[in-house]
Amino acid sequence: MNSIAPGKKQNRMRRGALLTFLLLFLFIAGCLPQPESGQVPGITAVGGSTPAPVSPAGWWQPAVGLTWQIQLSEPEVDTSVDANVFEVDLYVDQSVIDALHAKGSRVVCYVSVGSYEDWRPDAAQFPAELLGKDYEGWPGEKWLDIRQIDKLAPILRARLDLCKTKGFDALEPDNLESYTNDTGFPLTYADQLRFALWLAEEAHARGLAIAQKNAPDQAGDLAGLYDFAVIEDAFYYDWADEMSVYIQAGKPVFAVEYTDLEWNFMDYCRASRKLGFSLILKHRELDNWLKTCP
């Protein structure tokens, strides 16, 4: 899980030219005839494999104010927690997803898209040239070269296909923010934006909503295309208000703060209410423990 600490917010770029690029991309995607494969020119036509066809049914569009829970580690997922939205790992047992749906909850699929994890069943499929520096603090993880979408595409498309097959409602692509970190690659804002746009197209093509994960620099560029946001430590590091563009667009912001940092949770609850965010408190390992704002 990637949050923004002091030092990772340096070298922020003014986005005039890139915002123009995004608007042009959206204009092209919405106004020009689409290839029969469902590709968007210049974005999804990579990797040499065929993207999933565009879903005629659309995808879930979450509302502001929903309650949420995230559990990515042991013990087994506690499906009894009262929450409108659950985020769980892609590889969780199918019975968990089914149980959550049976109680009326929406289920978000956690996938790390910007880092390699050596314990995943598809770890051997990542070409060595895509693997960068170790992800500090997370053993077994390395940063990925997100510029090489053509080589990442087959692996990530297979993961998104599995999200869809298992019945998830949405995708949370973790470690989306790369260019502000020491990855071992000369990544830029534009590299990250292109990758984010490609992910959105792939998720939506499968009928999955998609969350922006952290990366407040790009909130203004992505809030029109992404369906909601998931943010970590944003109140502690004082950048939560940068995600308000989602609320202004009628899209929720699911925020989590962690117990390993020293601060007053009630202060953050008050700030979260003013912004319209859905805030929870968790252990850093994201087990089943949860505290919500009163």
C-alpha cells in the first residue's frame, strides 16, 4: 500500500499541457468511431493481445457517503462487518465475494499494478527488465516499469479478467503512484498518467468501476474518468483536500488512516466529515480490525 510521505511530494508538475492531453483523449474516446475490438487509439492498442469488449451494461457508480471496510491480510475476511463496500484481495476465496454480495455489499478487487509481488501465482510471468528497485518496507515487492505497458498488459489483463470472472464490482489498482518514488526507472508524470488512463479503459471495458489510489497530483486529471478514490494517510500528511475534486464530481472518497502514526483520530473524523469523505482507522497490515468515525 503506497501513501505519500514528505519528500515524495517533491517536483510536482503544473499540468496545463497534460490536462490538455487528457481532454483531447476524452474527446477522441467519446466522439470518434471506436475500432471493433473496443480499443481506444493510442491507449489500449498495446500488448499484442485483444482487450475485453466494452460492456453494454456499464459499471457500478458508487455514491458519496457509503461506508467501507478493507481487509487484505489474515485472519479470514470477516464478512459480518457492517459496510456498504468491502475491499478484498483478488485471490480471496470465491465464497467471500459471494457472501458479501449476498448481504448487499459491493466488493472491490485489490490488485497491485505498479509493483511486482514475488508471492503471487503469476509472479514468474513478469519479465526481468520490468523489475526495478525493492519497494522499501514491503519485503518481496519491487517497483515495475509502467512505461512498458505492452509487456505489462497481458499479465494485468489476465488479473482484471479474473476480477470480472469472480464477480467483483470494482478495481482498486494499488501503487498507481510511481513517478514520485525511487523506482529505479526515470518515470514521469506523463508516464503515470498514460498508465492510469490505460487501466481505466481496461477496467471499464470489463464492466468494473475503478478507483484512483492516492496520487493526489493527478486527481484533477483523473476524477472525470475514474469512479471513486481510495486514499491512505492523507490527513496525517495533509493532502486530503486535494481529493475533494471527487466529491465535487459526486464520487466518493474512501479514506484510511493507520494506528502506527500518532495523531487524534477524532480530529481527522471532523475534518473528513467537512470534506464528505468516508474515513476509517486500520492497522497497517490491514487485518479485520476496524474503527469508524462516530
